[in-house]
Amino acid sequence: MGINSTRVMMMSEDFLHYVWRFRLLREPLFCVTGEPVAIVQTGEYNRDGGPDFLNARIRIAGTLWAGNVEIHLNASDWFRHGHETDPAYNNVILHVVDRYDKEVIGSENQPIPCLEVGNSFPERLTATYKALLSEKRWIPCQNMLKEADPAVFKLWTPALAYERLRSKVETFRKWKNHSDQRWDELTYQVIAGAMGNKINAHPFELLARSAPLRILQRHRDQVQVLEALLFGQSGLLNSGYSDAYPKELLRTYLFYKDKYSLMPLEQGVWKFLRLRPGNFPTIRISQLADIIHRTDSFQSLLHEKLQVSDWIRILPAQASRYWDSHYTFDRESGYRIKRLGESAIFLLLINGVAPLLFMYGTEKGNPHYMERSLSLLEEIPGEKNAITSAWSPLGMPVDNALSTQALKHLKDSYCDKKRCLDCRIGARILR
């Protein structure tokens, strides 16, 4: 493959935007018609509709122009994108292209000055960008990460965590539509979903919707009724069990099922395979019943200024006595009290409470709740999982949940999508 074809494969408008934005073109620069070009101000980067850079100042052949800059791979893309009929592009003073293949006439029937930059990229810049795009390792910059200043990630951490929280909020907003717009119902649903961790999160979300908090709160003082309703709605109760406890739960459930016109889930939605027994949905459902039993108001959990130590005191939910010697119905195991452990509480706070606080702050226009969300993550120890274990040897901080959530978002939303040009670390490596 020739050099030109390789460069075409790696070239993108995003790369041209990056080079223009950070003034990385080799000078001197000339229009395709020969006039010298001097960049006074590159303009404001525009990610919305309209020209790519607004309010730029460009000196062309000694004359200072003020207006917008549009960037394309090929000059003919101007017509392919329909800019010739869009008045938003009437004030373009410079057309920056990788390849000049067609003249563009502006609104005043005059050619728009065009800067062809195909041969103006520094060699090291193009070589590094090509290496990042073609890298097959865990992250594109794995071999170059040591070149980046550690302070870059440290300063970027809150913004990355903010982005991750915002993406979770979008999911919670959809849930809110299923909870009659009630914050107590949504808080219950979010905590229930977090109880399922990643494997059973969706089944727990479905369970919380099928067993509404408004019904469960009528029986908050009756733990066995709470378990009957939750296990019944989960689809995990059936008439084939021989132990007295599930039989009693089923009898209770059938009464309330008719009373409240309930429709249970399918049993097959739950996953047990490759889970530690302590994380089985049976244990988590019983612990959820205990949380409901001991919580006066789910919405009040958002308003109280709780520290991590407070949450550890509030949430050490314990499964009922039957589960001391069982992990599933009708199958006895060694005796062990099934209490929600500290690490499980941390995950519940990370995946449930922190994003919910953030959402409450955004919807109520109160930044205090958003700050509490970030502070809560900062208090929680960093998660231990495959992603954080891979970042740690690369010298990235995994000491608290704010950092590990930021690293997860960096991997999911930047590294895996090879958004190196939008990444502050990638940008520093390229420059």
C-alpha cells in the first residue's frame, strides 16, 4: 500500500479539526490560488450545526478577514453536504481541505478562499496519529502513556466522572417515566437495580417496577409479606418446593397477587451461573426486602447529608433466617448469615445513589446535590475489577471511586472508540 493511500485511510475531518484547532499546521501557508494565509484566530470550535469554527480572524494576502471557517476532507464535500443552499455558510471566509478537487463559489458569486493542507502536517504528528488508530492493544496509547503528564488525567478526572454520571442519568430518566414521576419510587427502583450488580441489574429493575413501592410500603412492618411479594413477583416461587418457608411465601403471595392484580416476571430472566452464591438473586431479593422494611422514606435518603459511613450503617441489609442455611429454595447449605457486605454497599452507592443524587441536582437546578454525588464517589475506595486492574500497571490512579469511574468512562467512551483526538491524554501525546 502506498504512502498516499495509507494517509487517506487515516485521515478524517476530526483530525483536520484537531490540527486547525491547535494550530499544528506547518507554515508558511498559501491558498490554492497562491495568496499567503496567516491564522490570527482559529475561531470557536462549533460542535453544533453550521460552520466548524466561528468568529475566526484570518489574514489573506495582507487583508484581515473576520468570519467562519469550514473544514472538509475534499473541497467537493461542500456540495455533498448541501452548504451551497444553506445561509448559515454565507459568512465562511476560508475553506480548509485535505484535497482541493473543486472550486466553491460563495454567496456573492466569488470563489471562497481555499487552503489545501494535505502536505502541511508535521511528520511526527501524522505518524503518531496513524499509530494510535492502528494500535490493537488494550488502549491505543498503551505504549505512549508514559509520555503524558500524570496531572492531565488528575485534572480531567472530575469531568470524566461527570460525563459518566450524566450518561447514567439518561437511563434513570427513562425509569422515572415508569414510576409516576415520584422520587421515592425512582429511588427504590434505582437501589433495587443496583442490588443486581451488572449480571442481574435488569431483572431487578423489572422486579421493582412489577412490585411498586406504594404497595410494598403498606406491608413495611411485615418482612415475610415483603419477601412473599418480591419473590412472587420475581417468578422464583412455584408449587413444587418442599420446604415450609417457600410454601408459606407462595400462599401469602397468591393472596396478595389477587388483591393487587399483580403479574409476575418469568423465572428465566434471572441469572445464577458464574455468580458467587452470596450474590445469587435469591439472597439479594431477601436483602432488598430488609432494606424496604428498615427505610421510612426512600426519597429522604436523597436529602439527608449522608457520608459513606452513614450509608454503611443504613444499608447492611440482612437476608431472613431461612437464608442463613440456604442460597436457593429447597437446597440446604452451611450456616452463614447473609448480610450485604461493605464492598456490595460501595457498588450500590457507585451505581445507584451517586448518579441518583446527580440526577436530582440537575432536575432541581441545585448543584449542591451534584457536588454531593462527586464527593460521595471520592470517599469510596476504588473498585477492583478487570478494567481498573488493567489501568493500575499503566500508572493510572485507582485509589477512589471517582478515579475508577473516570477510568471506566475513559475506556468505554474514548479508548474503545479511538476518540484520541477528543481525549486530553491523547491530545497531549499527539502534541
